[in-house]
Amino acid sequence: MNCWALLAVKHPSQGKQRLAAALSSRQRHLLVKTMLHHMLEVLHGSRYLRGIAIVTADAQALGLMASDRLRLFDDPGGGLNAALTFAARQLERDGADELLVLHADMPLVSATEIDQFIAHGRQEGLLLASDARRVGSNALYLPLPVDFAFHFGTNSLELHLNEAKRKNLFISVKNLPGLTLDIDEPADLDLLPDGLLFEEFRRKKAMTSSKNPLFSELLEGGTLSDRQALALAEQDATSELFETARVLTLRGHGRRISYSRKVFIPLTRLCRNTCGYCTFAASPGRVPAPYLTADEVLEIARKGAEAGCQEALFTLGEKPELRYAAAREALAEMGYRSTLEYVAAMAERVFKETGLLPHINPGNMDAEEVRMLKPFAASMGIMLESVSARLCERGGPHFNCPDKHPEVRMQTLRNAGEAQVAMTTGILIGIGETRKERVESLLALRDLHARYGHLQEIIIQNFRAKPNTPMAKKPEPDLEDHGWTIAMARLIFGPQMSIQAPPNLRPGELEALIDAGINDWGGISPVTPDHVNPEAAWPHISFLAKQTRQCGRNLIERLALTPAFTQSTARWTGKEMARAILNRVDASGFARSDKWRAGTSLVPDEDLTRLLRSGPGTRASLDVQRILDKVQAKLDLDEAEIVELFSVDDNDFAAITAAADRLRREVVGDDVTFVQNSNINYTNICQFRCGFCAFAKSQGASSLRGPAYQLDPSQVAARAIEAWQRGASEVCMQGGIHPQYTGQSYLAFVRAVKEAVPQMHVHAFSPLEVIHGATTLGLTLDDYVRQLRDAGLNTLPGTAAEILDDEVRAIICPDKLDTEAWLQVMRTAHAAGIKSTATMMFGHVEKPVHWARHLMRIRDLQKETGGFTEFVPLPFVHMESPLWHKGLARSGPTLRESILVHAVSRLVLHGHIRNIQTSWVKMGREGAALCLQAGANDLGGILMYESITRAAGGANGQLMAASEMSAIADSSGRPLQLRNTLYQPIAPGAQRHPSTPVLLAKSAG
């Protein structure tokens, strides 16, 4: 089916005149635009709509730009119905076979209601939705073609019904809540949804309304006090509470809902407690053995690893050896003094033998036990359940449960905080506690987190009545009660905290949990059941992803350590565990989405390749489409918009890469360019110790990558002559910062090349080398740069940029030049007429926000000087990096991140830098080909003598013949074009000598 939504929208200045008594002209103007864009977002969330068409006299005033999913028609005049008829005929002519005509001023409608209305229309034929007064028509569904005239306006419901009667057409009316409310009169403003989107239009009403101003304070960054939270516990749930929680969640986590792919290891079901709701705990006579054996544990773990799990969840009864002789005897026979000692041993074996990351639910622990388990746990968990000691009294769910006493559990959480262990905790609702006690529990947890910062996630779990338990007939908390508690948790903990509700305990009700404020589904096992809630099966991950998308969110995998905590793994875990976690996370702290590594010959994931190729036909989400429209208009993106582009799901990824590819075609055409060049790394001796660098050596050092060396000017000249004879038009000269080098050393290298080969383009010296040269000669930057220029330096490479943010540089290169110094070298060179490239090395310790800042700084300098010829994203090659070997850096970026960085670079730098280069040395041949489909237009140089990437462990060669370059371009369906350093094309056959793949021996001075 090809179903289109059709809206007719007045100029904002002409709309909503009847609201003049309540809103100023400016507010009415803004309200029209706000409601329209809100409606567009809703319609983009529909599963059934192919696209949206708007007929208007001024699309620009409405902030609209046409796209694949949004068609704009100029109002032909003649009134509302004439405009709709004109657009409907155009859509039908272009293949539309269904139409949904509706108003743009229905702020309560949801994508679910839109789909319900369309689905009902497909069954009924013509379908109307009336307004709340049952006078007007707010929506009309009709199959095409159909002989039916539009009668929107006064008394349109009756007119539409009569039109159908005259044409002998069956028509029905179906009113859904969101479709009945439109905003026409001042009284209607009271019905606007709560939250920031419509806050502007409630300010006048707020002075006389009874709404709690507390929510506005929270949305403005305030914190809920204990007193305020307890006061809310005495009030009924309101839509304003839920909307505030929803907005805070989106601020902290965007549209991502995370989960962990886990395997469930029930190490022992014996427990000394007798909780009134539990079916997990069992006596020795009801289990095959007191404990799973090591072989059984490892068998479960291996099956999980084979199924793609990353987490091993250890769940067990608490301290069974204190109650059962069978437990004590089993432990003694295995050689362990306690259950937790056995847990530590099994967690260690699972981690070392299967690679799964243990998340341990050990029950209560003293300080020594916490320290014992920490090296073998990615994270741990213990549910507080409730701070109500009343629940431990006779008749309560925790009677005769010494380990469930609130103070005991709080002490365990304090012990974990002292030991710096990342903890998952939470409350169990519906077991007899009051709402006030729930809030008191959450506040107690907040106090702990404020002191230690160690609570990685809060679970709001609903009680489920289970047969054959003392609480089998107790009522379960309803969905509204559950949602209220989730919303309160969000308000208490704020936007950043991860809040979870298990999806298997609320099947079919996930949207309400999301709207209440959760951002995580917890662990989902494709292998083992939920042993604690065996009656509630895990949803299949693909089905959960689909359900999550239907709720307007994107499912994304995380590890046992939540994303916020993976940024400081060494603090929360043991050294080996920290290394393993960093190896498996991306820049946002989520699980890596592919196995590809920069600098290797690994073949790209087929799913990602397929996704990339699907881009041209993929619809972006409304938020992303707005950003893409802004790029198309050559408007600069801000930091938040750039970060959003780096945090997208599959469809938006495809749409972004397709948009970048379209811009590339518009700006530079289809040619894939490259340059014949040679790298001359004149020394690998360096006085700096950058954590990422495997190239630099100290004097006399020897390593797996060869000994320290340095070339003198005559050897550099000899290499330049050789490069010229082999067809190179450029030499790229860089090296370590040799402690004996001065500014004269660099001048000597340039002169040597120019004297040997006057026509050779000299592309040389990182900004760090330029500063070193100037400093050693006591010259200003400007004076030294001009000396280099006069000696024959043609352009500067944009290396040593790494990440242009001092927050990152303090970690990876603390003694190197800072951000402003790098920018100043480039500013000075550009002023002297020396153009340069710009680079960004990513995938080590930085986050997407640092990518955004880097791109903005490059863009801002380019707007000032115009001196950058290209931008080159350089994925971090980790294999021999000292920082990686110390367990302090990630294993480079994912392939998805690498492609996205190329695409977003094209978008951010659009209108400023024409050329985006992809490094075949870093990306590999297949990876480079994918980047050519995502905004890149250049493959860089053939790189005779490339050694820096190979020193870092890269597998890709130091020379790529033009025929190999051509094969990469051919795989993208584009022609190859030889260029010079300044991107001027070199005609076929114009080069002096053919490129050959012969490798020359390295010189080592």
C-alpha cells in the first residue's frame, strides 16, 4: 500500500486568530509551527504512512524543507478544500492509493492512533474522525481512486456524511482520543500536553492554574528534594508527572532503550530466607544438587557465548550454608569455605574460559566479600526491595528473612560503594509497601549514590503473584501504579540515571513503561529462562526490538557495566575486567556492533553493508530529517545536533549516509580521487610519549616494530628522487620529535628535497614539529612558517590533531601541544599562503561529543581562513598502542562508527571543506569502499614507505598501485581520477612514470 498523509497549513501569521484573547501574535505564530512539527513527528512514527504531503502558501515560514518523506505543494488558491483537492490529485497521479487528510493542530494524537485509524479505514472504506464537539472533521481516510469532494470547514462532519450519501458511498465515524482534540478556542489551551514542547503557550495560564510549578523547576534543571518527593507520594498521578519524567528521560538517554544479552546461571537455589513471593528458593530435597558443578556452570556459559551473549548473570540464594547442612557439605567437598567464595571461583573461570562478563547478584556481603568478588565482576547487583522494616514483621513478605532487613541490605550497598563496585539495585513494588515507603526507598538509594556514585541502574520491578507461595492470591500492582513509581524514580534520580523495568513482567504494555521514564529493559537471555520468574518468558530480542521501535525508541545492546560506567572502567572493576570491557564497547559505552577493527583485513559485516546500500530509500526520523534539511540549506549544525547524528538507529544511519553521499555528488561529482605520493618518516625517535603512538621510539630502543632510526638530509633526498622516478608528485615528510632536532633540521629536509627534485610537492611537518622548530630557533610561529615556505614547503599535513579537545588530549598526549596551539599553527600557515589538510584520530578514549567539538573547531577555522583542502577521519589502530596495552583505550572504533564519522564530517563541513578523504590504510580496502558510499570522495595517496600505521599493528600495505585504487572505486560504481596535492586533476597519461607495486627496502640510519 502507498498511503500518504495530507495537510493544508496556513501561513503562521494567519492561523489561530480565535486564540488572540489568550496568546500574543508571536505566540500564535509559534504555536502553529510547533503543532505542525509535532504532528510531523507523530506521522513519521506511523508504520503505515509512506510519506507526508503539505500544501501551503509559505513553506519557509513554517520551517519546512522537502525531502524523500515530505512533499510540499504550493497553495493554488481558492481556499482550503481546493488546495487539498489539488494536492490529492497530484499524489494519486504519482502512485498514492490511500490518503489520510487531517488537521495539523492535534497535539494529543499519537502514531499508534494514526495507525489504528488507517487500519480501521482499510476495513471500512471511507472513515471520518470528528472533533470533540462532533461538528467538524479532524481526519478523513479514503482509498484512491474515489469520487469524493472535500468539505473541511464549518459543519464539515455533516457535510462529509452528506457527500458520501449523495455518492452512495459507505462512510463511518471512528473517534480516537488524540484525533478528537484540536486547538481552536482559548479554552482548548488547557488541554495542551504537559512538557517543554508546549510550555510557551501555557505561561499566561500558569499564573492562575493549580498546576504544580515543581515540574517546571525539574525541567529547568532543578532537583527534587526529599520533602517534595514525599509530598508527591500523597498526590494522585497526573499527566504532568508522566510527561516530566518522559522529557527528562529523553534528555538523558535520547531515544535509545538498552538491554544486555545475557545467560542466566542459577548457581544455587538454596537460600536461608523464606520470602513470601519467591519460587526460586528451594530446599535441598527439591533440587538435584545443592550447587551447580563447575562443568555445569561452564556448559551454560559456553552455550551463552555461542548464542552471542556478553553477560553471565550469577543468581543464587543467600548464604544457604548458614541454614542447610547439605550446602556446607557440598562446599567442603568442593574445597570452598562459603557460597560467595565458590561464586568468585566460578565467575573467574567463566570470564577466563568463555569471555563472558560476570554480573553477580550475590546477596548481602561484608566489606571483605565485596573486595573478594570485585576482580571477577563487571558489575554486581542487589535489590534493596524496600526500606520498610514493617515488611519484615510476622505476616509480612520478608518475615523470617534475615537478609531482607533494610539496614542489612543498605550496609551491603554501602560496602560496595566503599569498594567502588558498580551496583544495580532497585525496589520491588506491590508486596505490601505504601507509595510513601517506595519514595523513601528511592530517596535512601539516592543518598547512597550521592555519596559514592556507584549505582549504575535502578530497577522498578513489579510483584508477580506465583502459585504455591504465601502471596499467591495477593493483588499485583496495576500498570498505572507501576508507571507512577517509574516516573517518581526518574524525577528523584534525574535524567542521567539508568532506570529499568523487565519487559517479560509487562508483556504487551511496554509503551506505558517507556512513557513513564525507563531507558533499559535489563538482561535478556536467548538461551536460559528467567529462573526467578519462570512463568514469564523472555521476549525474543528481534521481537523486543520491533516492539521498542513501535514505541518510538531504538533497542541497543549494552554490557553488564552500563554505558555511563564504561567511561571509567578502571575505577569500577579489576584490571583484566576493565581491559575486556573496553575491548567490547563503542564510543558511547554500548556494546560494539561489529567485529571489524581498524587497520585489519577483516571483511565488513554483511548486515552493515546491506544497510548502507539501502540508504537512498530509507526515511529518516523527523528529528534527524530536520538536521539534514538544515545541512542542505548550508546552515551550521550545533554541538547537540552533531552528537544526535552520531547516536542514531539503523534507519537514520542509512538516511544519514545517503544524505552525505548525495551532498558529495552535488559538491565534487562522482570521481574518486587519489594522489601518487611517498611517505618519508625521517626518524622514529621522539621525546614525547603519546599514549596512542606505537611508531615513536627512544634513542637506541628496539621493539617488535624495529629499532630506532633517523635519516639525514641526503637520505631523504635520495628517497625523494626514487619517489619521483616511480611517478610520485608529492612527498609527505613527518617524524618523531627528535631531541637533537632544531628548526634548522626541518629546513634542511625541505631544501634537500627541493634541490634534488625541484618539481616535487613537499607536504611536510605536523603542527607539533612546526612549533618545535620555531621554539628551538627562538622565532615566532609566523617567522618560522615563512622560512619553511621560502625553503620550499608547499603544504602542511593536518596530523597531531588527534582530538581537538583538551579533555581528551590530557589523557592521550598530555605533553603534546594543546588544541589552541594546533589551531594557531594552522591559522598562521594559512595566513602565509600554506594550505593544509585536517585530520581526526578517533576510537580510543573520546566520546561522540568530542567528535562534534573537533568538527566544529575545524569548521570554524575554515570559515576564518579557507585554508583546509580536505578532512581525513583516521580510525585508531589499537593493536600495538601503549595506551591499549595498558587497558586504557578502546579497540578502535566500530565499522559503523567509522562510516558514520565520514558521513557526518561531510554534513558538518558542507559548504566549507569540499573533500572528505578515507584512509585505505586504516579502513582497509572494503572499509574504504563503504566510506565512498557515505560521503567520502578521496582515497588519499598510494603511500610508498608508509610505516606509522604498520607500527601500530595495521595489516594493510605500504603501497597501493593505481590498479588497486581503481578496483576500490569500481566497487562503488565510480571512476578513479589522479590528482595533485591541491586536488587539481592530472589527465590520464600525464604522469611521468607509471606506478608499480614494487616495495623498496627501508633505510635505517
